Amino acid sequence: MINLAKPEIWFICGSQHLYGPGPLKQVADNAQKIAEGLAKSSRLPLKTVFKALLTTPDEIAKLCLEANSDANCAGLILWMHTFSPSKMWIRGLNVLQKPFVHLHTQFNAELPWDTIDMDFMNLNQSAHGDREAGFIHTRMRLARKVVVGHWSDPEVHDRLGAWMRAARAWHDWQGARIARFGDNMRQVAVTEGDKVSAEMTFGFATNGYGVGDLVAEIKKVSDAAAAKLVSAYEAEYSVAPELRKGGKRHDSLIDGAKIELGLRAFLEAGGFKGYTDTFEDLHGIKQLPGVASQRLMADGYGFGAEGDWKTAALVRAMKVMGEGLPGGTSFMEDYTYHLPAGGGQVLGAHMLEICPSIAKGKPTLEIHPLGIGGKEDPVRLVFDAAAGPALNASLIDLGNRFRLVVNEIKVVEHPKLPKLPVARALWECKPDHKTGCAAWILAGGAHHSGFSYSVTTEMLEDFATIAGIELALIGPDTRISSFKQDLRANEVYYHLSHGFRA
């Protein structure tokens, strides 16, 4: 994936000098073994590094400041082997700017019933010490994830892994740059938003760039470079005969390749991790970037159509979360419904820009007219999305805060669509069509979303916790009455918790 760092997670153990140097050495050894065990786990996407045994307020504050300043640290795992009086942690936690997860575990999996004595009890009192830590986290109103279970348990690894993926996406957003070619689609509300508040809240910056700057890069692309990319298209996809060399529309494929190479050069030169464009502002470009946007997304760029910079950033974050997992992630739009008696399905697609990482089989590369934009016919990849569990997520700006709306869905097979020349997915909303759609609309979810087979609800919940934003989850247990009540309660909570800064 482009521009993706592989940071590390620091493992921090808490104790105190009450127990003496011998037990503290044992505590440090045990903590290091846990960190080493986590580092070896294939279920964890980031390396766990034992960083310190902390026993004083000064040590804790110093380490938290070090974590803040270390660009390679994506977050911390905190664990209290013994009893670490939590007033010692206040100064450090007050300045800590990196996310942390509280691992409630203990070194031994089972109790030695025949030999257990008070020395053993004093040394292995995580059940005691982690409650003291948990209180101060709660007292300080610190957002965090709590994972409970023995450190060797695969389920514990999976839950830590979900958090690490969220922490990595958050790390990736810090200082990230989103390029916006042109402006928002005219008169559209949900794709607008406060880019200043977003940078304050999330750490990524969105700035506008003239389409002329992109056109200049496209014009630099040589015929030889475009021809080489077209050869790659022919090797990777089933190319329509009219687009192949000698075909009557081959020049359009060359144009599409030049757009991809020019766009890629612009993004690489600027170190961007995502971008938007709009069909209403394409002066100097022959066709709307179709295959270009699809392939750039497949390489890890975030994308949002019609100037939707929030979705571009979200798609990037979701691609980072799902890195290395089966499935895929794409920009998506809920386009139209199938409403047979007693049920309902959503046909998702877009004019062009759906990522081939979610394709069921080998995409075809085709050219068809596009009824809007006033440009030449664009080339695009056409395919069906795979059946299976997935989710849609939407990041919206409510003025005083941001909300992440998530709907768990099931992608299903659909009949052949011989006259629909775009990539598409057909899904069923959970808990059912009427409830799922009503909840999405009540929550203000956008018509654009991040669609993923690989990202889980747990990852997005962890991500929202790290970001300090509201999560509105629509899943199997959603009921409209309680969902509306949660939204009303959240209005009060997030308004008060964020104060005037938003």
C-alpha cells in the first residue's frame, strides 16, 4: 500500500517499589515475556515492543512524553502486573497524546492451588492492580479500549489486533494530506464540511488544487509510458475489443492511461494519501477519471467523488485498517433499491469509481457513454462485488462534532446486469431493510460511504474511540426507538464533552 508506515506498539507495565527489588525484577521479566509473546503473534498487525516497567510518577510522565514525540509509536498497551497506585499516573496520562488499550490480564493462566501463598498473591495481583488503573482512567474521562483475558488467548490477540489496526489508521491520518481537485458538487450538503474542525479533530489536512495543475501533469505523460500502462491493463483485465490496440476506441484507453499516470505523479509528488474530484470541474481533462481512480484506490489511496473529502479520508483509513486481510475496501454509493414484497435490497455503485479490490472475479475494462459531465466517454472497470458479510461507514459533519455511522450488511448475488456498465454490489441491510435504511437516514448517514469486507465493526468502534467521535452503529440488534434515543442522548453528551472548541 502506498505511503504506509509500519509503526510499533509500546508495552508498558506498572508496579511500585513497595515489593522490593527481587519481585520487581520478576515483574519486569514477566512483562517482557508477554510483550515478546504478543510480538510473535501472527494475529497482530503491528510489532509489540516492551518499553518499560514504571514505578514512579516521574518515570510515567517521562515515558508518556517520549511516546508523544516518537513518530514510530502508534499507541500503548498498559498493564498492571501488581498494584500501581494510580495517582502516580495522573501527570503522565494528562499529557499522553497517543491512544492506549488497557490489557487486563495476568502472567499465569492458572493458579497453583497446592503452593499458592501470600508472596504469590502479592506478585500476581493484576485483578487488583488493573481495577485501580481502570478507576483513574474513568475518573480522568479517558477514552480507551479494555481487553480482558490471558495474554496467550487467540481471542485476546484478535481484540488487540482490531485495536492495533485502528491505532495504525489513526497514526496514518496524523499529517496526512488529501487533495481536492475542484470544489464540492454544487448545492450538495453532506459532502461539505468544516476542514478546519476536521484537521483539529483528526489530524489530516484537506486543501484544494487547481485542475490545471493536474492537467499539466497529464500532458507530461509520454506516449511510450501510456502504451506500457495499457499493456499492464491488458495483462490484468479482460479488455473490451474496441479498446485494444487496433480497436476503434483504443485512443480513449490511451487517454485513460495518461490520466492515471498524471494523477499518480501529482499524488506521489505531493505525498498525498487521498483525493477527490468532481465531474463539474474537469476543464482540460478529456474524460472523467474512471479506471485511474479505481486503480489508485486499489493501491491504497482514499477517494471521494464530487469533492467528498471526508469519505476520501475515511476510505484511506479503512484501507489501512484492512491491510493484509482478505476482502477489500472501496468508495461506495447506495444508488437504488430492489423492493420485493416482504424485503428490500440496496444496489450500490457509482458512475465509475468502485475499487477492484472488492471484485468477485476478473474485471473487464470497458468504455461507455456518461450522461453527465460533458466529457468524452470514460473507460472504467466493470465487475460484480463478492457475496458475503460487509459493512458501510459514513463520516459526517454535524456542525458541532463528527459522527461515524456504520451499517453491517450482507452482500448477495444478483441477476446479470447486461446494460449496467459500472462496478456494483447488491446488499441487504441489518437488521432488515426498513430498519437499516431508516436508522441510516435518522443518523444523517451520507449517500457516499466506505464499503469493506475486511474492516470490522470492532475496528471502527476502536477508531471512533481513539478519535473521540460519536459512533452510530446499525446492526442485528438495532431498534428504531432505542436508536433515536441514543442519538438524542449523544447530542447532549458530545456537545458538552467537546465544549466550544468545535
